[in-house]
Amino acid sequence: MTAMDVRYWSFFGLGLLSLMLLMGALAVWWQARVLQRSQHRLPGWRPRPSASGNAATRGNRWLSASPRLAQLLARLPGIERYDRFLQQTGWPLSSAEAVLGSGALAMGVLVLGALLGTPFLLTAMAALTAVGAAQATLVWRRQHRARLLERQLPDALSLIARSMQAGHAFSSALQIAGQESPAPIGGELRGVFSEIQYGESPNEALSHWAERVAGEDVRIFVIAVRIQSETGGNLAELLHQTAALIRERQKLRGTVRVLSAEGRISALILTLLPFGLATMLTALNPGFMAQLWTDPLGVRLLTLALGLMGLGMLWMWRLVRMQP
């Protein structure tokens, strides 16, 4: 394989990964906007203000084990949101570990590229791709955990309701559900019960839980409990009804995913088709495709094509990812 082929395949692979990571970042940004609008649609939900006395902590989490580093991280814009994102992954990863790890990964790639004599632009793209891949792993973990938690939530609510009907108080029912439910919701409910044991009111402990997780169904449960505590009524029956409502919402989301499966497969094929075609043409006639990265005009055309493809891919995935 010649040096030109190595440059091409490196540029091709990094371009594909960069586009995919850009689409993933934009999709995460869009989901954050949708979640923010959903919070405004839920009338009883108000996020708990962050601790103003010590900026180095967010809730019960420290940004870093080092107080000085924690104070430095607290000055970064958006660090509170990023720390909540890390908490929602379920991994014991602090903001300091994530930020320093990303920086070390990028520096390692840059040093490796310098040692290999790779052009700086290509090395910088590789460093951004490596950091983006690490963040994409965290995003996947967060989404996977949120889906698993929401699937387990109706059964946990039914267990809490049955425990209350058997004569247990609400906090005791939370403890029972936390002990009997599988991970991750079992651990979350045990955390809520621990906060109540340390003196928090049930409403406050549930509000803290709603902040920690990424999902609207949990917020529906929290709002239902808060409204019941203000207006009165049969909480066990309310929890049974809330569990039934969440199950119906999940069935509706499943129906939407089935109906949009064809569109998602088509979007995936259209996303990969240009890169597959470019690979085939390069294998058949390397000199034909080499003009795109050896000639200055070809580089500009290739950059424009990748940008337009990125916009098209984002629009296609936006159309097929609509959720109820």
C-alpha cells in the first residue's frame, strides 16, 4: 500500500467517523431540547436549584477529589449539566476524570501523530474523533440505562402500590421495591430511601431522583406523588394508575418504532451508500478518486460534499427519530 493510499484511507475513515459523531452530537443536543420542553409541559415539575454555597459540589457529588481542581472545574460553563449527564450514565465517573481523560486521550493522539509524521490536520481530526468516540460511548450508556430504567419503572410502581396496600408506609414501600427490583431501578429506589432516612422529605428525595435520571416517565411518577401529597387521596391507587399510564406510553413508543423501522433502515442505507460507493470506486480505480484529496479543487469539493451529506443525514435521522 502506497503513502497515497494510506492518506486516502485515513482521510476517508476519519471523515466518516467525524460525520457520524457530528450527527450524534446534534441528536443529543436535540434530545436535550425536547427534554427541556417536556419539563415545561409537566405542570408540577420544577428543577431543584443547585447548591450555591459550594460550587465544587453538585448535589451529593464532588466534581473532583481534589478541592482545588473541583473549584477550577466549577468555573467551566455547563459543568453542572455535564456532571448530571455523567451521573445519568450510572458509571462512577467524576467530571474531573472525564475532562482530564478526554484531554489526555487527545494529547496522546497528537503525540502519536507527531511521532509518525502524520500531517497536523489529519492528526487533529484523529484526536477529535477519539474524544468524540469516548463521549459517544457515554451517550450510548446513558440512553441504554434510561431505556432499561423506564422499562422497569411500571413494575416497580406496582410493587410500591401493593406494599402500601399491605399496610406499609410510602418510605417503607420504597425500601421494599428497592430491595426486590433489579438494577438499575433497584439502586435508584434505594438511593431515594436513603435520602429520606437522612432527613429529606419524600417529595425532595423524589425530585432529586428525577434530576439524576434521563426520562420523562420518572418525572410523571414524581409529579403524581407531589400532587397527591398536596391534594390527598389514595396514593396506592394513584400509583397503579400511573404504572398503567406509563405502560401505555411505552406501548405507543414501541408502535412508533415499529412503524418507523422502514424509514430508519432507509436512512441508514442512504447514509452508508456514498461511503460504500467511494470505497468500491477506489478499489477499482484508485487514480480516479485520488483527485479529490490531491487536487486543491478536489479537496474543496470533497469538503463541501461532506458538509452537505452531514446536513442531509441529520435531516433524515431527525425525520425518523420522532417520538411521542
